[in-house]
Amino acid sequence: MRLEFQDVRVARGGRPILNGVSLAAEPGRFLGLIGANGSGKSTLLKAAYRAMAPDSGEVLVDGQPVSRLSQRELALRIGVMSQEFGADFPLSAREVIALGRVPHQRGFGAESEADAEAVQEAARATGAHPLLGRAFGGLSGGEKQRVLLAKALAQATPVLLLDEPTNHADLGFQRDLLHLVRSRGATVVAALHDLNLALEYCDDAALLTGGRITAAGPAEDVLTAEAVDAVFDVHTLRLPDPRGGHVFAFRRAEDSRGPDPADDAAADTGPSGSAGSASSHSTASPPSPHS
């Protein structure tokens, strides 16, 4: 199912957050939204699931404006894994996951056998099954991520929106999560801060800067070293990955002048007395920039 943003504009307190964003997520493809803090990634997702109304422009799902759909019709089309979920309610992890089945229920909302199986399957797929009987509010950040992903998967929608889904997730689960989402065949739009994960899992990417799309297209074409440098103010290398594809390495833009001679001297005469120790400016495996 196609999700399309048409000239979407959002301002808060007189400050533009989204400034005429036009973008489409094609059926069955994974679109990554990439940008620095405040670039508008989360706001764009919120406009799609009506957590924030655009000042102008429109969001269409399967050709229909989301503004004209009932809440149930919208929830049958778009599932969301957001960073915001109230933990004040005394819900168990299972009850949180089961909320994903509400749009499918009729009448008094009694849980059907199909609902129960969908909850169990989503919990197993995300590794949340051991957490089902625990209070959601007492879970760690990573455990909550598993439960919220399970809720979104149990909703079984053709479009899935993820707002920085790998926050709080350990390294192994970050990849498991994105692999699982990609394998479901849904149209996925995700705000991501790890560019290596974006390059590995996204079919398409869109770069946001100051509420505008500065580049969009296949992830391999959009996520270039030059484009990343401009968005994040870093010095970037895109290196061949022995497993296939590429990986990014970064350092601060002000460090792009290269190693300090004093660092070289220290490296050549380090504690072991051997030459060739790594400089403090090495780009071999520094962390990704965060958005």
C-alpha cells in the first residue's frame, strides 16, 4: 500500500517544522528518514498517523487522505511503533500488545481466537514472549521496544511507521528488529539515526534538513559520504563491507585535517614500544552520528 506526503507543512509557535515536504513510500518498500535532531522526521510520521495535523498539504494512504478516514479505518491501514507510550496505566506487556488488535474487533471488543494467536505470534517473533505477564511500566527500555514492536506487528497493517525503533535496543536486536520488519512485506517508513543500519536495511532513503527533503531515492544513491557530511557536519568515509555493500565511518568535521603530529609520535612510541598503534583520529569504527 502506498503512503504519500503532498506538500506537507507544519509550524509550531511560528517556527516551521516541515516546509513543503513531498515524498512517497512505495508498496512493500522500506523508506528510511534520515536527518539531524529537529529536521522534522518524527513530525512527518506524526502527520501520517494523525498525531499532528498539517497546517497545509495532505497525507494519502492508498490514495485516500488520512484526514478523511475514521480512526478505525486509519488503524487498519497504518500501524505505528512510536517513542511515546504512556506507562502510567497498569497494563501488562500482553495487554499492550493486544491493543494492536482493537481495530480488528467488533461489538464489545471481545478478544477472538485469531486476536489471541496474533498476540502470541507477535510476541514470539519479537522475543517479547517471556515478558507477557510483567507490568509494562516496569520493563527496561529495550524490553519496552520489543513489546511496542509486537503491538505494531499484531496490528497487521499494510503500512508500518517506526519512530527511531532501535533506540534502547541492544546491537543484536537492532538488526533482528529491522530484519523482522522488512520480512513482513509491509510498506515501512522509519526515522533512523544509525546510518549503517539504514544503508543495510532500507530500500529507499530521504534526507531531511530544516524541514525540507534535500535528497530522496534508492538508499545506495542517497546515502553518500558527501550528503551525510552536509547533513550531520561530520567527515565521512563510505567503505566496502566484506559481507557486501558498504559501511560508514565518521569523525568530527573539525578533525578532518588529519591526525595531530603529537598523536603520531605517541602512537609510534606507545606503552608497548611498537609502531603502528591506532591514532585517536582513526575512522575504523567510530559511532554513527545521532539524529
